[in-house]
Amino acid sequence: MTRSNAMNLTKCLSVVSLAFGLAVAPFSSVLAQDVVVGSWVLDTASSKGVPGMSPTAGTLEVAAAGDGKYTYVSEATVGGVVGRSEVTLTIDGKDYVTTSTPTPPGGPAVTQAIERVSDAVYKISVKVNGELVATSLNEVSSDGNTFTQTTTGIGQFAALTSTLIFRRR
């Protein structure tokens, strides 16, 4: 992959990065699940990332999809481009396809898998065409009002490294 193609892919992936770790899976109790489900808004003043590569606006909608599955729909604005991502998944370590618009250059398959780290922390592994490109640790605060997503890009995707803070809407 040329440097130009890698940068274009990195920027496009940044547009849809909200879905790359925003898939905070349900906690073990119904009460905790209610804390995750709902609407979240990006707090840009509290978030940190690479200028020009980090979202300048964003929302996340988390909904129970039945049978232990959850749907995550996000919209983010990066560099003036609005992107939308959607994924339905469970905490089973399997890869789930993320549908994104705009589609990253070359139309690569973007997937994510989720695993529980603790009762309040989940790790997301993001892959492009089967290659791990980023991991994300996600945590909802004890009061249920703040959602923190810390993403670490891997290799040529290191520019995806960021800490995004969301507030309950």
C-alpha cells in the first residue's frame, strides 16, 4: 500500500472510528445494561486525538437487538466529512462486519470483535481485511453519564490513537 493510499484509508477510518470501539457491550446485569443503552454525544473539548484526524462532532446510539445482541450506530465528522457506521454484535470474541459510509478506499472489510476486561471495561479489536489495525478500551463511568473510548492504532494506523469522551444525551 502506498503512503498516499494508507493516509487516505487512515483518514476514512478516522471518520468511522466511532464505531471502532464504541461497541461497548452489555454488562452482566440488567441495570448495567440500561447504563450502556441510550444516546451519547461526543465531548470534543474533553477528547484528545491527532488534529485533522479526530472527530469534531459525533453521536452514538446503543440499542438492545434481542438474543444478547446490541446494535451500535454512530455518526462522526472528521475533516468536514460526515461518516456513519453500524454494527450488531455480542461479547463472544467473534468478528462482526461494520457497515460504514463513506466506504473506506478500496472497500476493505472492516470487522470488530469484543471481549470483557472487567465489569465496566471492554476491549474491541478492529481489523481491516483480517489485519488488526487498532484496539480500543471502552468504559462507562460509575455514575453512567460518561463513556470513555481509548483507541490505539497499530502500525501504519497509529494515527487512529485517541481518547474520546462521550456524555449521555
